[in-house]
Amino acid sequence: MKKDLITIEVEGEHVAWINELNEIKEELERYEIILAKISSPHNNKNIEHFQNQFLIQQNAVDQLKNEIKKHDLAIERNGDQPFDSVKFKAIEYHTNINQKVDIEVKIFEELKKEFAAFVEAE
């Protein structure tokens, strides 16, 4: 099966997104370990806040990874057809996922700053 350049680029973006999302998940797992180590009765409210935020972020990452995999499967089903000729919706869907990944990365960066400030204050 010969793939067109756009399909190859789209699949490459998918791999990059999955890698970026995996890095976020790994970092969240490290943060949970740090959180457990600094947990005490006097900071319980903040601990719960970060536990909730980490869980929300992990769920969002998992959901995005599923969307990317779903898009990969849709591309595979189209076989040799050039990606841009398949459907406008496929390109629109890809762009939508790209925006969601960008937003998730920004949200994570903010959470990371907030958590770093909290850890530093402890």
C-alpha cells in the first residue's frame, strides 16, 4: 500500500502527539509520587486539589489518545486513497484533535507551574 505525503505527515503528527501525551502522563505519575511524599494534615486541601487535577488531566490525555487512535484507524480504512481526497471532515477532525492537544499541553503547563509553586512552598 502506497501512502501519499499528506497521509504520512498526518500519521507522523499522530505519533508526535501520542509521544507528547505519554510524556504528560509520565510526568503526572511523578507528581503523584511527590504529592504523596509531602502529604500532611495541614495541607490536605491542597493535596486533594492536585489529586483531582492530576486525575482530570490523566483522563483528558487518555481521551485524546483514544481520539488519535480512532483517527489512525479511519485513515487505515481508507487504504491508498490520498488523505486530502477522502473527506473534508477527516481534515477537519485532524485539525480539531491538533487544537485539543495544544489546549491540553497549555493546561498541563499551567498545572505544572501551580504544582511547582506549591511544592516549593512546602
